[in-house]
Amino acid sequence: MKFGVCVGTDIEKMKLIKEIGYDYAEGHCQEIARKDKEYLDAMKATGLPMVAANCFIGLRIVGEEKNEAEVKAYLEKLFENASYLGLEYLVFGSSGARRISDGMSLEEGRAQIVDFLKNDVAPLAEKYNITVAIEPLRPEECNAINTVADGVEVAKAVNSPYVKVLADVAHMYVQNEGMESLLEYKGWVVHAHTSNPDPDEMPDCKRIYPAAGDKFSQASFVEPLKAIGVEHCSIEANVIDFESDARNAYEVLKELR
């Protein structure tokens, strides 16, 4: 297992996590789409691979608010820049983009999400050889695709080898999805986000970086991922002190490689 950290497009953070010993960085899709080649070259010059990026799209892709031309132009730029950076995965969480509109049924909303992934996304993913991983989000964040099972159902409906699923430990934990349930999704779950999903220090299910002594066992999440062939897992969490958080988490995660 290789471990990385979600750092957006912050070059200094990329340099730091490389020095700590992390294997790769995870970026931010919308920021990557806005960067020019000079900035992308500076990111590449850190020598740390950027394997994935999250926050796939900020534009609405469900309902009458969807602007087809705007969405298409954004996706073209995103995939072009992501390919230039050498990314393997783009993470489709994007709660606001895919929220099902008031008055629309779950079935109709999901059908529009499937249509977006099948017709707008999959052809570009194939063209650039980048996998898009659907991220299930807890209901407090989005009313569509809340569990890993939901994500797999949508991915199956899209029926593309370039559209798969991400497992995020915090969303799974809040919804009482057993970590062992990941064993059912070999070939579907291809990327992961980890954190301490149940910290004493922060209420309301906020997630922080893993550290020694946590009640939650990272092994309970990482071992099932490894068993189904997932090769990359990124920390995505609230930051208290980035350098300290990243160093402490690395000491925990490096033992699980």
C-alpha cells in the first residue's frame, strides 16, 4: 500500500510530505484545471508523484442548472492538465454538483448522474487513461450516493472500466458501514481516503489526521483495502497543524504498507 496526503496544489506541502516519506500527493481537480503549464511544471519539479485529485467538479451536473457547454469545457481542461501531471485517479465527490434537486426523485437524480458519468466523463477518462472514482458521501453532505454499495451500483450502471469507486473511512464510519464490507467490492473500489473518523478532540464527526493511540484502528480499514487490491490511500482530514499532523500520521501508516 502506498500512502499520500491531500494537499490541493500547494507546492510547499508537496515538498514537505515528500521529505517526511509519503509516496505521493493527492491534488484538487478544480485548482488543477485552473493552473497554467508553468505552475504544473513546478508541481512536477518537486519530484513527488501526484497520483490522484479530489473535488472533481464545482458545476452542477444534475437538474436544470446544468450548463452542458460549461461542463464540457471544464472537463476538457481538467483531463488535459491531469494527464500532464500524470494522475491516475480523479475523485468524484462533488456534493454540490451532484445534489439531487428538490422535487426530483432519487431515481431520476441518479439516472442523471449516471448519464453524466457515461456520456460526459467516461469518454475523456478513456482518452486520457485516467480512472474516475465515485466517492460516496454521508447524507449530511449530499443526498445522492451515500454508501460504498450506492457507489458500486452507480458504477455498474455506467458500465465503463474507467469509472469505479472510492472508499472514505470517515463516511463509512459515520454510517456504520463495516470495514470488512469492502471485501465484497474487489474490482470496484480502486482508491481510498483515510483519517481518524472518531476523534475525542473534535465533535460532530469531524475527521482529523491519524495518530498513535487513536481509538480507531487504521489496520481495520487498510487491510481489507489491500486484500481487494487497492494500492493507494490518501489522508483527507481536518488540519490542526499540517506538519505535525502529517508526521504523526506517517508514523502510524508506514507500518501498514
